[in-house]
Amino acid sequence: MTEPYDSIAHDTYNKLLANSVTNPRLRDYFNTCFQNSIDHYGAYQCWACVACLRQGNATQGWGEPPSTCPKCHSRLIYEIATFQSRAPIVGNAFSSAFYYLMQEHFRLPLIATPGNTRTHDFEVTPEIAIEAKGSPSSVVNPDGTITHLDRPGMERSDTKKKAFDNARTYRQRNATGLFFVVSNAIPSDIVGYRNRDVTAVFDVTKVDRLQAMMTEIEDKIDLPSLRVRRGL
Ligand SMILES: [Zn+2]
């Protein structure tokens, strides 16, 4: 995995989940990992006025860009950190947070898939693939304002489509494997969803859903001996 995400997951886990794992604490854990990663990279919602910049003045602000510049009334206002710049940051934050939680609390030995495997982020064995699709629903900006982000996690149709396309590709190569999608934000129409390609979609902010995933894994493979082999 990668820094600073692993350290953020480790520190946040010790602070919030080391003593007890409950649904509210799980939600808090993932939200804190997202926010701390955004803080690290300064990927807040913020804007600048290019007309002012051209005049040698810096006019900028946090949060939603205004339609016109409050100083010069120009419409040449641009957002600095956009969805595209935030996406890899929150994606990595989610992956590290999920990996660390599963290892520490459930003793699940996950392997991050090598770069040439594009269908899923993790596997327990090649027979059990896990695609991680998580992102925050809001960001706290440095001035304390909150930016609400539309359609987090699997609520974004592009994200859902990508996960399901990946499941189809995995299924073409592996007819009997398990393909799980995990997210912190799951729209009501795919709660409990399964099809030929997707074995299950699990909400990582619910203890009973994570336990259900562990049960499916234990039914598929000899988990105790895998733990021994991986030294967990
Ligand atoms: Zn301006």
C-alpha cells in the first residue's frame, strides 16, 4: 500500500476502533481517513479569480465558487481542486482504510492486486476478488465551511458502472470466483444486490455486513490455514 494513506489509516484506527467497532465508529473512521487525506494534499473545494490574478491581485475563497468575483465582478472564476484531482486521493484513502480495518479487526489477509490487474483492488486468493469504491460525502474546508460532494461511493453512476464492468471482466476469466464490491456509500437500489458477475455489495460502515462478507470468505476457503501461511 502507500503513504501517507497507510499511516492515516493506522493512526485513525488506533484512535477510533482499537477499543470497539460499532457502526457509528466505522462511519467516523472512514470519514476521518478521507478528511485527513484531503488535509494532507490540500484538496479542498476552493476557487480563484483569473481576472484579478492577471492584474497581480489574488482573489480566492473556500467552498463553492461565486458566479462573479466579489472584487472585480469578473466571471473568470475557476475551481482549483476539482472532483478529478480529489478522486485519486479519496480512492487511495478508502483502500488503505479498508485494508487496515480488515487486517486488524477481522484478521483477513488481503493482497493489493498488482498494477496489471485492473478488475479489482484486492484479493484474498485469486478466487476472491474485492473491488473498493469509496469516497466522502463532504469535505471540511480550512475556514470551517463544509463542501457537500454529490453522489459519494457507489451512488455515482459512473463508479457503479465501472465496478459492474470490472465484475463482468473478472467473471469471464473466473467462472466460480467471488467478486465483492465494498463501499461506504451504497444507494438503496443495490443494497443486497447480486447478479451473475457481482457476488455481493457490502457496506463497510456496517459491522454485520462486514461479518457477512467474512462468512462468505470462510465458506469459500480455509481461512485459518491461509492466515498461518500469510503470517497473520
Ligand atoms: Zn476578480
